[in-house]
Amino acid sequence: MDMAMPMEIGLLSSYGFTAIFCIAIVLLYTTLTKHREKNLPPEAAGGRPLIGHLSLLSGPELPHAVLSDMADKYGAVFTIRLGAKRGLIISSWEAAKECLTTNDVVFGNRPKTSAIQHMSYNFAMFGFSGYGAYWRELRKISVLNLLSNHKVAQLGNDLLEHELKSMMRSLNSEGKAEMKKYFGDLTLNLMARIVAGDVGSDKEVVEGDKWRKAIKEFFRMMDVLTMADVLPFLKWFENTKEFERTGGELDGVLQAWLDEHKKRNRLEESGSFMGEMIGSAEKVARAFEGYDADTINKATCQVLMLGGTYTISATLTWTLCLLLNNRDVLTKALEELDTHVGRARRVQSSDLSNLVYIRAIIKETLRLYPPAPILPPRESVANCTVAGYHIPAGTRLMINAWKLHRDPRIWSDPLKFEPERFLTDHKEIDFKGGVNFELVPFGGGRRVCPGISFSLQVVELTIASLLQGFDIETLSDECVDMRGSFGSTNMKATPLEVVLKPRLPTTLYG
Ligand code: HEM
């Protein structure tokens, strides 16, 4: 008995100790969790049950404007609810820097929506694929084969100048034009030619305007969130037919291009990105499980075309709008062109390094009208800290470039279109190296846009050619309407009609 008592007491105390230990752990965990919950960024008011703040982002005001107003109320770091997901809204360069440097890998994934899954060959397009070896390899191949400075320089000499020549000829013969359409056609033709070479402009292979329509449709569908995206338990009821149809249509065009390339490749080198990708895609397919070589090739070509078309044409459109609304800036740009190029020959890519004012105009346009006012979202794979707040894994990161680019702490008179700022007090601010987070039209960190040099080359040369070639006026004396539209790319909502009078000898438009 004597012997048993201690045993029992011993047993009791051991159970008791375990119980107390467990309770302590639970209490500690709860306290810590509570503490962490308390340390979350402020959540914006106005969220509805289940859907959260989604209804506030669907109009009539554009989402970047709604989120900018919210930032005035809740600060540079706050959250909203996108159904079951938490969205982290960033509106200061300091917090953006933290997300895109210290936490860049944590925020290395893009959200997996149903639309993207069905239209991106199940995330084979590297712009949508998860952060990892497959993404890294395809990004490297794309930069080497298409987007390196060397390739961009080559491009300037032939394809771009070819496309510009035909645009100038057509504008000269028309004398009046809707420039949004011209810029849209220019970038689509250019991207198709770069990606698919002659095949991309071969009417028989391309089947008329089918691929243009398919790309347009892709962009329209890309932003669609299904109820199952925001409330995963509804996955069983999801209807994905429209996504599959759009993905299928674009695939039909890309497959026709690829078949033609394979046929021609047996006879000659095609010189296009798709042609060069045939060998690389086979290597990638052998190294990574999941996608066959043709899928990898088509997906990579598509993501580059999609990445480059609307963004560049939006930038061109906004630049021209801002110039038409700021005639003093336009006059200075013309003076720069007359001084450095003259009117006896057409401006070329080799002139661009001398056209510093035009470069500043483009920068200022990208500050005020970034084509992606809310940077393409990322999603965190682990817990992290931003601005001292606890950010749980699975949070969707949305950097509001629109708001950040208008921060009065950084930009004096922030709403004013003033290219001079990039030649004086903000001379050092650049968006190329991931050093300055005050200006992020191309994003930042490891997933920064790989098409920066390419885009600047195209935008600068197109604007320089247009200004050198024509005196441009609006149809009426009214200011150009600067309203933007819904969608991941902020396009001008209304047409941009202008009248053009030639400034150069007739022979230069031939
Ligand atoms: C003015 C023109 C352009 C703008 C403003 C722009 C903007 C952006 C932005 C904001 C991102 C997201 C970066 C991030 O998540 O941090 C991005 C990604 C991307 N862009 Fe661009 N872009 C432009 C032109 C181009 C061009 C010409 C191409 C290709 C030819 C391109 C291909 C891509 C791709 C593939 C990605 C995904 C990168 C990744 O996830 O690793 N973009 N772009």
C-alpha cells in the first residue's frame, strides 16, 4: 500500500503534469495566436458576409481608385477580404520594398484562379506558374532568346522599324485616325511577328483576325474570379466552359503556328522565338515532369505575347493623351527631335539615347498611368512580417502602384504631368534595377517584368516617330478624356481620335 500510494500519486502527478503542460501549451498558443491576430494589419470596413469586399471592387469606381481612397483611411498597409482569402493592400514604397525584397520569395507565387488554370495550359505559362525551377528555367530562356539587350537591339533594327514604317504610311494617307486602334494593331502585329516570324503574319496560317479576337477574349476572361475561387467549397458547382473555350481558341492559333514552324524548320531556320524554342522546350520537357514540349512552347509564346501587347499599347495611348493635354511638353519634345534628328531623315533606334526628354515623358506617363495600376497579384506561401504586421500564409498581395506613384512625400505636385522631374530632382529614380520602389510600373523582385528594355525601346521609338512625323491635334478643342477602364490593364475607356498633318518630306512616309 505504502508502496502503491506513491505509485498512484506518482501516476496522478504525471497525468496532472501532462494535463497542466497541455493546458499551458494551449493557453500559450491561444495567447500567441491572439497576439498575432491582434497584430494583423487593419481590415477595411464594408466587407460583406462570404464575399467580403469583392462587391466594392466591381464598380462603378475603378478598383485602384477604391483602394486608394481606402488607403487614405486605413493607411499604407491594410487588408480586405476576397471571399475566404485575405488581400494585403500596399500603398507605400517602403512596404512595397519589404514585400519585393525581404519577402520576395514568400510572395513568389501567383494566385491560382480557375480562369488562369484553364487558359494557361494548367499554369505552364511561366508568368502564372509557381515560384520554382520550372518558372526560373523558362524565364531564363525567354530573356536569353527574346528579351536580352542584345535581342532588343536586333529587334530595333528590323521588325519594329518595319512595323512603324507601315503605321506611318497608313497614318499619312488617312490624315485622321483613332490612335487606340493603331497602337493596338501595331503591338499585336509586332508581338506576333517576333514570336512567330513570317508565320505570325501569314494570312493562311493565321486565319484572318481569329487570334486577335482570341487574345482580346483572353484578357477579358483573365480577371474573372469564379465563386469557387473565393469560396473553395463551391468548387463542385463551378462552370469552366467559357475559360476552356477561350483557352482552346488561342491554343488553336498557336498550334497552327507551331505546326507550320515544324514543317518549315525542316527546310530552313525560321529565326522566330517559337522556332528557337522548339529545341529548348524539348529539353525543359525532359527535365521537368508535367508538360510536353509543344505545350511548353505554346505556353511560353503566349505568355510573352499576352505580357507585351496591351501593356505597350496602353502606354502609347496614355503618352499621346498626356501630350495632347500638355502642349508645352509636346512643344519641348518636338524641339528635342528637331535638334537631335532633324527632318531630313526618320528617327531610328540609334537616336534614342539622345532623346532624354522623350524618355522622361515615358517615365512620367508610366508614373501617372501605369498600365497595371494594381500590380499582378502574388500569394504568400508562408507567414511573414510587413511593416511590423503579421501576414499569414495564403495572403494575396496587391501593390497599388497608382497610389504609390502619387505619394506627395515623394512627388511634388503629384498629379501634375511634369517630365522635367526625371531630369532634375528625380533623375536617379529608375524602374529597371529593383532599387527604387517609388516607381514600380514593371513590378519588382524576382518576378519583375522581364520585358522592360523591350517595352521602352518600342514605346520610345513609336512616340518619337509619331511626333517627328506629324503635327497632331484632337478633333475638338476639348481636353482628352482620361477615364480608364476595368481589367488588369488600365486602357483608356474612350477612343482617341486625332487629326494628323505631315511634318516630313513625302518620301519619308513611303
Ligand atoms: C509598358 C510595358 C509593360 C509593363 C508596364 C509591364 C508590367 C508588368 C508587371 C507590373 C508585371 C508583374 C511584375 C511583378 O509581379 O512584380 C509584369 C510581369 C510580366 N511581364 Fe510585363 N510589362 C510590360 C511589357 C512586357 C513585355 C513587352 C513582355 C514580353 C514580351 C512582358 C512580359 C511579362 C511576363 C512574362 C511577366 C511575368 C513575369 C513572371 O511572373 O516571372 N511584359 N509586367
